[in-house]
Amino acid sequence: MKFIHTLAVTFVCALPCYLFAQNKIAPLKIGDPVPNIYLENIINHPGGTAHLSDFKGKLLILDFWATWCRPCVEAIPRFEKLQREFGNQLQILMVTSQPQSTITQLFSDRKISLPSVTGDQKLSKLFPHKYVPHEVWIQEGKVVAITGEAEVTSNHINILLTDKKSIMAEKKSNFNYDLTQPLLFNGNGGKATDLLYHSVFTGYLDGIGGGGIYTDSLNRFKIRALNGTVLELYRFAMRNTADRELAQANRNILEFNQQEILPPPDVSPYSAAARDKYYCYELIVPVALKDQAGEFMLEDLNRFFGACHHLRGTIEKRTVKCWALRKTTDFKSLASQSVTPEILSADPNLLIYHKQPFSKFYHTLAGLYRHEPFPVIDQTGITSEIDITFPTGEKDIRQFSNGLEKYGLRLEQDSCEIDMLVVKQLQ
């Protein structure tokens, strides 16, 4: 047994020399053994260096991340909680190509305790990917799973620790995808210069990201929504209408069988059980039609989902409970006394508006409380530019309202007849 053990150690140590010789690094896949590579510039780890073999006996999760990736940063507190929960059975090792100085500052500001490799060039070549967060699961020296950050849960960790096998679908990366080209034209290319107007639906597409709203170099306006549910696509359309708040959940009324049409909760979109509930959509129009793009998308959704699911989305007047923003009897003019328009941030949870349209304040307020059961509605009638200071981190809308009293404003719960996005099942 000693002889076999010695051979195994010799092989594992020699493998990195082969893999990394002349910068020829072989990407690994699920089931492959992982070389015992040497890691440097590790924050929150004794000595700042380690070999992968140092984590032997633990389930090792490599969390590829970046400071500019919001989902990556938002996942850190949850990952720290899991690390505490599983203790020595688990090691979550964050990995980023960003320099140590950048990461040290963030970790200090947020008091992050997890270790992170910085300035990485080795691990990202062993586990190439296009988008972060990206999670690689290693157990007993082998790659056992490659997933997104949502799969890093207590349940999945327990299953691997107990059964020594993964039930998670694999997250894949498509390195041939080109964001600058229309979808599906000759495999993402085509005669882009000839394209004047185009809309397309697909099912779930593996390994792509980078959707959004933008104008390209040919002066065409594009809407691209990738791997979204029926409801997410309807809300995406509302983001391109005059009333952008209709994209918020508290401005939606759902009158359809959600269990039949929306994916099951807590199931990865790329899993076989859910991927037929996700769609991609792209619209390209001349920039002159930019203001109508949201309406075009809504019409496309109604045609397609009307045929597939007998659904229709409409903007209707409905009487609903709301938080009405109103003047109080102590209201005094908020007309700006400032000379220069500016938005200042005294700290991360406070905004100062100088000479800003009141509508901008309202839209910000509605966005801050978009997760409230009832939407925020402006009933002040104010149209002038204003000066106002308000918190952005106050979770209690009633406390926020109390802070508006000094301006003669108040949020009052009431019933309001307002526009709502209604997604209904046709008979």
C-alpha cells in the first residue's frame, strides 16, 4: 500500500509539469483528475500560498468571480454562511484574475472571511469559462460538477458529502458566441449590413450571456433577452415603454396557470426539467423606431405566447392597493435653489439631488421599493426641478415616508386606479 501511495503522489505532482509546459494547459471536464497546482497571492489564507492538495479530504468549490460582477459579490455572504455551516468538510476558494490590491480593499471594506486567489492565470485556463460567477466542484481530486452560483446550496453540498455524486446539471460555456452579431444567422453571423428589421425567438441556449438594450455601430436599436421565462420577457418589454415601472412585480397582475407555464422553483434553467420553460428573444429595428421597440416586443410576445400558451399581455387600468406619494398640509415648494444639476452620494446609503426633475426622484423611489407588495404612485402633481436628500438603504417604507415629512411629502397606503401589466390566459 505504501508503494502504491507513493506512486500516486509522484504522478499527481508530475502532472502539472506536463500540463503547464510551454503554456499548453489542457482544460478539464467533469470526471477529470485535477493536477496539484501551486497557487499564490491568496487573501485570507495562511502564508498566502497553497497547493490544491492542501484541501485534500474536503469538498472544494472554486468560485470564479470579479468585483464588477454584482451576482458574484451578492453571493459572498451566502457562501460564507455555508462555509461556517460545513466547517472542515468544505472549502470555498474564490478565484479572480484581478490584482491583489483591488481584492484586498473590497475584502477589508466588507469584512469578507473567505480566501481568494488573486491575479489568477492558472485555474482559469484549467477551467475556461465566459461568464462569472462560475463554480467548479472538486472532490477526492476529481472534477465532480461545473455549475452556476445558484447551485451552491446546503442541499447540494450535503448530497455530495453523503453520496459522493452530483445531481446538478452542468453549466456550459459557448466560446463561439459573438455578442456583436445577430443571433442564429449562419451560426451567429450572416449579412449583418443587410439587416434592417428582425425579431427572433428560440428556446433555452447553452452558455451565452450579454443580453440587454443598446444601439450598435450600424445605428440599429437592439433588444436582446436571453434565457428568460414568459413573465421575465413580458417585464423586459415594459422596460422599453414610457412607464418603465410596469416592469416591476408589484405593477403586474398574473391571470394564468403559473405552475403550467413558469419553471418549477429552485431548478436550474439548463436542467432538463426546466429548460423548455425558458426562451430567448431578439429585436433589431432602425434607431428611428427606438421609442416603439417596447410595443413591438409586446406584440411579438403576444403573437408567439398566444399561439404557444394562449397568453396575452396588456396594459390595463386596474384598482389596486398602492403607496401614494402625496403632499401634506405642511408642503412647501421644492423648487430647486441650486445653480448646477448634480447627484451626490454622501455615503453608499444616501443620495443628494440638486436641480433634478421631480420625476427622477419618483422613479428612483419606485425602484427602491419595487419589492413591496404595493407599488409607489406619484400623486403630487410636481413637475419642477427639485433639491432633495433621501436614504437609499432604508428597507422600511414607512420609515422612509417619515423622512419625507420635512419636505411636506408623505407615502399613504390607499386604493389607486393605475396602469398595470396584466398577463392573462385567453379562453
